[in-house]
Amino acid sequence: MTLVDTHTHLDAAARSGGLPGIVERARVAGVEWMIAVGTAPDDWELNRALTRENRGCIRHTVGLHPCSVDGGWEAAVAGMPRFWELGEGDPPVALGECGLDRFHLPKDAGEAARAFALQRAAFEAQLSVARRLGCAVVIHSRGAFRECVEAIDASGVDWNRVVFHCFSEGEAEILELSRRGGRGSFTGILTYRNADAVRAAARAQGLGRLMIETDAPYLSPAPHRGKPNEPSYLRLTAECAAGLLGVGLDELAAATTATARAFYGF
């Protein structure tokens, strides 16, 4: 059995020296591939180095998370394409995560409006880069599903190259993505007792388009909820998804691995 953790954050573990243990525990659990996702310039080079040093199990992305958008966002986005142009092998497998996030906005209404406007500008600029590169795009959408969909529609990005990571909406929203050619990727939220809408979305999307992720070190699946997450725990989410979809774990693993590798092109 082989699983792909399509969205994880390995930078903190790499800096603390904990990455070898994480990689080994993942391997034992059947998680043979991990996508180290970029959120800001300070992790782009690190994730690229992790790919070079772990070519048999790690790939990476480059993106500006909406909560990382600040006054220097334009220079950051302008610097993204060079990671595809370095010509040293192992280019990013996607641009992202990028998108919109209302959950972490300032409490002051005026400050919130200004911050969200910056997020929008940075998101639209990254979508423009992704369209030019023709690469896959990893979307972060929290409290802004409609605005994210509208921005992607307007961008000209190929919806077949779009994944909404940590999908936490419901059935109607996943079907809207599916109609456009996009997809959602599901985390340990699937295992939470109060996540009936997310489970319904996973069933509505179906096995053929499913991708799974940890978003580690966040969102540990039950029974580890509340503790730091890591890629080895992806197996618990896979087991839950297999039960939801009425298939065996091996079938679930084979299908999601094939989908992830086709989507990310590795």
C-alpha cells in the first residue's frame, strides 16, 4: 500500500532536526510521498532543498499563503517563477498555497477590509503566474469560497489543475468545483464527529477525484486530535475515507495515489 500526503508542512521539523523521524514513521505507515507546501519566501528555498535531499519521497510547492501577505507581497510573487526556471531538476509541482482567508483577519473592520484587499491582489497575481506557467494550483479558502471560485474563473487558470486543499465546505460546494473540473483534498477533519458536511462532500466527489492530506502539523485525525499532526497519521484519514466510500484501504490508497501523482506530475 502506498499513500501520498498531498499537503504537509515540513519546514519546522526540518529546522528542529525532526524530519528524519517523520519520514521514517511515514514510510512505516505506508505514506511514501509527501508534498511540502510553500507558504512564504522563508520556506521556499528550504522546501526545494528538502526535495533535492529526499528525491524518493518529497516534492514541494511555492506559494504565498493569504496570511503571509504583507507590504512586500508584490516582490515575493515576482520572484516565484524563478523556481520553475532554475534548470536544476525537481521544480515545484504546484503554485500554492494561495487564496483567501477571512478567519484570521484583524478584528477592526477597516483593518480587515484593507488586509482582505491585499489578499485578493496577491491571490489574483499568483493565479496570473500559474496561468502563464500552466502549473497546478493549491488553493487555501477559509470563509471565502465564493470569492476564490470567482477569482479562479476570472483568471483563465485551467480548473483541471486546481485543488482546494483542506476542503471544509459541503456537498453543494464540492459539486460546484467538480462541474468546473476542480477538486477538493481532504484532511483528518473527515474523522471528526461534527464533520458530517465534509464527509458528505467527500462522498459526493467520489473515489475517482479524491486526494487526501494531513496539513501537518495541524488537524490531526482522531484519535490524535489536539496533538501535533504528521504524515504518518494520513493512514487514519485514508481508513476513514475508505469506509465512507465503501472500498477497501488498498483500493483507496491505489486510487488516491494515482490521482495525486497525475495531478502533481511526479
